Amino acid sequence: MYNDATAMAEAIKNRTVSAEECVKASIARIETLNPVVNAVVSTQYEQALECSRNLEIGDKPFAGVPILLKDLGQEQEGVLSTSGSRLFANYKAQKSDRYTQRMEELGFIVLGRTNTPEFGFKNISDSALHGFVNLPLDVTRNAGGSSGGSAAAVSSGMVVLAGASDGGGSIRIPASFNGLIGLKPSRGRIPVGPSSYRGWQGASVHFALTKSVRDTKRLLYYLQTYQVEAPFPLRPLSWASLFNASKKSLKIAFLVQSPIGTQVSIEAQAAVLQLLPILEAQGHQVTELNTYPLDGRELFSSYYMMNSVETAQMFAEIEAGLGRKMTIKDMELMTWALYRSGQTIPAYRYSQILQDWDRYSAKMAAFHEMYDVLLTPTVAGVAPEHGQFDLDKDVSKKLGHMDDYSMEEQQELIWQMFEKALAWTPFTAQANLTGQPSISLPTYQTAQGLPIGVQLTAAKGREDILFSLAEELEQLGTWS
């Protein structure tokens, strides 16, 4: 068993082991562990084995490394792609996404797809189609979402790296619950298209869940692109900025209070507070903030409105493709609520939301002129127990009759629908709206042995700062 993808790729290149042996070993672990964890929902073993036998290593940095991709937005032509939805239980992708193409060009061998909540709307993975993803450390708990299947696959040892995506914390949240590294790259950093160029208006970004900083850094370097046809092109980071940068003192602002005023567990606060003397001993300047840089409730209200409009647009395309109207029986209740609420939001309100996001981005750019990094807990608690975020009966009943309510009432119901889950994960979505890079690091364990991550966020385009600090903490042995 190799510690990370870099070590495995080096062993394959040096012929210490063959790609086929690595693929077979991962298949064996999936077959053994998945009945307990429920992380993998479809497989393509024969295709993967054939690819491993015909592998040309060349200059591919991850040649021969077997991985899993998320069953949402990481499509591969001719392969099952369900998005966690009963509507797409038998759907096969018509074309490959550029993210997937690039991962294959880097030498990765795809073994299958990982479990995700329906259309990725939740911070847990519990789709009606595929079922719960169990936390490998405690199967009474959920592995998180929406990249929960990928996180559980890596933390259980099925693979050393798995594809993931993040539209509001969907990489960082399960990374925290599973004791992994979860980077959400800057908006515009990762290849997009052709199925979608501006996922959730740029809030959603694809990347991976990893076990080492070097894997995370190398993957970002080789995966990044300057895509002129994309709506948010970003200048690539140089090799020198990522791999040859000299250590410098950073200005780090920290906060342990929730941006929406909800409770943060003592353990989540401790995850941050225990790092402060370590950071100061390394020469960094640490400052406590009195308030969060942005209005958390305003931010999440705009986020939910975006979810509503984008879901309505998505189902308009689905209806056109299927030639019929959607009904509540076609989807889960929370998806239905978002879909129907998106019908009532006028265009001018949506335009204002996107202008608000620009305002948030400008405010955070100014913030990072004073501070290099914002340090917070990644989440407010450990991985939730199954059923912990179940909806109240009264809320569920109202969600089933969304068309009976005004736009304002619908948005209040959307807030209530997510309220329990949001209180558990209030720290992550801000970076999605502003386009900043943000990373969860596995630096803390509770007395019960459950991980809680810390989150580092930097200015847009400055993943190099995050890697510098993450690598320093990794080398100091702070990993839990």
C-alpha cells in the first residue's frame, strides 16, 4: 500500500510495481470495503485493467495510478453518470468533461464513480438512489457531502486519491470528517466544459481529495489551465512559485465563531486554537478577528437564491430533453423545493445576487491586502450521525407544497430546510462565492478519535500561500 499517488506513480515508473498490480489491488480493496462503506456506486474494472496493461508512462506525472471519480459532473463518454438521481439511474454520458479528459491525460486510471447526494445539494451523502455513505471510522456517521463517496474511498484505503468537486464546501467538509486534505482551487483554475462552463455561476470547482500536500500541489500544477473560452480564465501558477518558493512570515487572521451566529463545538475551536502557538513559533503573525469579514446570513441567503435559480434552469433543460414536465415524484423533496422556488425569483433579483458576489470578492481582496490567510475551523463539529439533519415534519409538509407560497416565504423555507446542516458547516461557502482558494487540513482529532479539520483561505489565485503553510504544518507533524 502506498502513502499517496506520488509514491505509487514513482513506483510504477521505476517498475517496482506494475500499473496492473496497482489496479488489481485497488479493485480488491473496493470489493472488500465497499459493502460496509457504500462509497462506490458504479465500476469499470475491465476498462481499467485494459488501460493498465497498455499504459504508456511517458511524461505523465500520475501514470498508472488508479482513482475513482465523483458521480456528479465528472463525466466520461459512454459511462454511467447518475448525479445521485433516480432520473439518471441508467444515464450514460454523451461526452467526456475536460476535467476527466485531463485527469486521464495525467495518467490516472479510472475505476468507477463515487456516491453523492442528489445533484450535490447536501453536505452529507444520502441519496435515495444509492443510499448513505458511511464514515469508515464510525459507520453510524455520515462521511459528508457532497463528495462523501470520494472521501470515504480515500480514507478507507480503496484508492489514494479521488475526484471531487466543491460548490459550497463539498470537498472541504468531507475532508474534515475523514481526516483528509481537501483543496477548493481558485475560480478559473481547473478545466471546465463542455457540459458546463460556469457551474453555479463559478461557485462550483472540480478537484480531488488527497492524503498528502505534495499530491495536492502536484495535481494542481498539472491540472491547472488557462482556458480562454471559459468565463473565468486565470493565469497559471509557475513551478517556481509552488515548488521553489522561499519560506516567509505570513500574516494570519483567525476566527472560531460561526459567521451565522450558530454554535461551534469546543473541539472545532480547539482545532484552530492549538495551532496558534505553533504558527507563532514558526515566525508567523497571528491576529484574532472580532467579526467575520462578510455578513454570513446575507451571504447564505444569496447562495440559496442562486441554488434555486440554477436548479430551475437545470430542470428546464432536463424537461426539454425528456419531453415532459417534472413532478415531485421525479426527485427528492429538497431538490423539488429548490426547483420550484427557482420559478419565482425575478431576473433583476438574480442579477443583484451576482453583483453582490462581486462586492464580496472585492471586500475579501481588500481583506487579503492586510492578511495573507484566514484561519477558521473547517466545520463546527465531527461527522454527523445518520439522520442528524433529517427535516422536521412541518417543514417537509410545506416543502411538498412550495407553489402555495410567495418568493419570500419560499426562501424562508429553503433556509429552514438547510438550517440544521448549515449550522454544522457555516465556514466553507464564502470562498465559493468569492472564488478564493481554500483548503481543509487534518490537524486535529477528538478524544473519540474523530477528525476535525482547519480551513485556510487565501486571496484569489494564491494557492501557493496555502501550500506553503500546509506543507510547513505537515512537516511539523501536526497531522492528526
